[in-house]
Amino acid sequence: MVLDRPEIPLHTNGSERDIRCHVTKRKISGGTRSDTGRHCRDAFLGIAKSCAKLGISFWDYLGDRFAITGHAIVPYLPQLVRQRCAQT
């Protein structure tokens, strides 16, 4: 894989850095009370981290998905990821 895709790092520091804010919050608050809460938190954390990596505002993304007037029109995340992959 490394020879085919040399841009892939040989370490997992990026993945560990992505969940650091979750681990800190869990240590402070003690985690969620239900499986539904955990699933919701994980989903929103994933969306927030993806938006940050793609350079778009998390709140603009949510505002567009919930059709709140005044928010920017933001494409779907999979579409943005495909565009970014095609550019590299």
C-alpha cells in the first residue's frame, strides 16, 4: 500500500488527534448516558472533523442540511471528498 500510495502516513497520529477532543470531554463529563447518545455524539463529531479537514464551516454545513435561511449552500461531504481526491 505504501508503494502504491506514498502520501499515506506510516503512523496513526492523525486518527488519534481526531478523537482527542472526544476523549477530553469524556474524561470531564463521564461520557454519555445511553447508546443513542453515544451514536449521536460520534456522528456529529465525525461530521465536525470532516468539515474541518475540508475547510468548511460545520455550522454552515448543518444550516444548509436543515434548510435554515441565510446559511451558505454547502455540497454533501462525500461529494467534497471525491472532488478533493480527484485533485490529488
